[in-house]
Amino acid sequence: LKFRCPGNMTDAKRQRRDDEPSIQTPAEAVVGPVNPREFPRFAGFATFARIPTQKEVPHFDVGVLGAPFDSGCSYRPGARFGPSMIRQSSRLLRPWNPYLDCRPFHDMQVVDCGDVGLNPFSIEKAVKHMEEEASKVLEASRSKRMLTIGGDHTISLPILRAIRKVHGPVALVHFDAHLDTWDTYFDEPTTHGTPFRRAWEEGLLLEKKSIHIGTRGPIYAKQDIVEDEGFGFRIIRSEDVQELGVQKVVSRIKERVGDAPVYLSIDIDVLDPCHAPGTGTPEPGGLTSRELLMMLRGLVDINLVSADVMEVAPAYDHAELTTLAASSLCYELLSMMCKRSAR
């Protein structure tokens, strides 16, 4: 194991332990985050969790890719600043995950692939560019996995297009206050409220394998639910989580997806606004951060091929509540990928 050396800390010690497991070959020591005991977490460059960049370590297992984009949002803009602030809050992450018994930044090579320079004035061009860049990360990744931080939910559609080229159609596990299977907004077919309807129409999702968790609040019409069911989704509402409990919800998700390849997408507004105020379309009555973290840990056995955390809009945040939650969710997702890769 090697600790990453920040660019402005030239005398940092690098440490390596050859007795610890790695999914890489013995000749390739994993380069982990900057050692916080030698260089304080509040200093230096803010890559995700202070891990190395793809340029520093071109051979990697999972890439973290930023998608600073919010041109598809329908209410409060600002998610274009999500990736940078998630990285800032991720400085607090530590190496060992005691819940899943792994070290995601040391048991596999994780790198920060930077941000995609998405066109803020053209959704069509931005979506095309995102698919191209996501495909590059997946191609470069030895495990063919990636984690995207956003950014509004429009961006999940081009990622799913890139995923299909590598993994084929997938089951979608979707944590969100909203369905995101509407048809159009102002006659526009590609927005943050439509990605999974488009994904279904394009054959990116497996039949009867996808599920929404945490939905709540008013919708446009009863037909919204009818159409969503027609796309092969099941729904576990936020109120259902309260009534069933975390373990039963986890069991229902596992039963739904089986051993299919899974893409897991989190809209941060699945959390109650008291836990995540920094988002574009907040809805009262959401999950607690504890409930969502516990659900992810319970899903460690699913065949997770890639994931995203979206709709973080820091301008509406307070004391980093939302970005701290988002960075912690990313940590659990990377830990899930780590456990899967170690098998």
C-alpha cells in the first residue's frame, strides 16, 4: 500500500504493507489517499477522499467521475456545483469501513477521473459527451465499474447507455423522492425527470428487475403510477420504509434484482430535507441518512456494476449536511464494489 503524496507535500512518506490483500498484481502497489496523520485533511488538493487522479495512476479498478451539470433541472438549479463540494466534504472519509469489513481505497485502486466538461447550453450535446466520457472510464477500468457524482439526474441516462455497451441491460435500484419516469417537460424528452423512461424505451433496463425506493409527495396524476408499473418498476415508498423497516426493504430489493447486473442511482432528495437540504426539488417526509446508509450496507451482495449520487445543489445546503451525506453514500457504494471485486 502506498499513500498518495499531495503535490505541495514533497517530503511526505510513502507507506506500503505487502501482507495485505489487493485485487491488483503484487507488482502494482495500490496508491491510497493522502495520509491524514502526516498531512491534515483540511489542506491540499480536494480530489474525492484525497485519492490519486487518473493521470497519477492510470491503471485502476474503479473511477470516480464528476458530472457538473444542471441544465435539465426543473426547479432549483445549482447541481453543477455538486461534484466539487462532494469532493470537499469527502476529506473526512477514513480508510477502514467497519460495517463492510473492507478498505475501499486500499483493497482496490480507486482514482478520481476529474469532471466532464459538459455543455451547459445544450442538453443534447452534454448527454452525448457524457456517454463518451463514461465509456472511456469504463473501458479503462479493470473491473468495468465507475461511480459518478453529480449533477442533475439527466446524466444517468447517458451513463446507462455507456453501461449497456459493457454489461448489457441492467436492473435499476433507484433511491429518489420522485419516479423520474415522466415523458416530457415543456415538450423536452431529456430532463432530470425523464431519464428512466428513456432508459426503458431504449432497452437499457432489464424487464421486471427495477425498483424505486423512497418516493413520496404529490404527483401529476394517478396515471403516472400506472405508466411506471408498465415500465417494469416496483415502488417502495418512504412511508413503507418506516412501516417495514430497513431489513425487510433490503430483502425486497434483493428479491427484485436477483443476480442481475445492477446500476444503483441515488438522488440525494431521497433523504428528508432535514438531512439533505441542498437539492433542487426537496420533498418532506424522506429517509434519514442512517436508514439509507444501512440499506446500502445490506445490499453488499448484489451484483453492483456502477452507481451514481446525483442532485446535490450546495447553494441550498447548510454546514455541509447534504455534501457530507453524499460523500458518505459514495464511500458505501465504493465499499460495495470493493467487496464484490474481492470475490
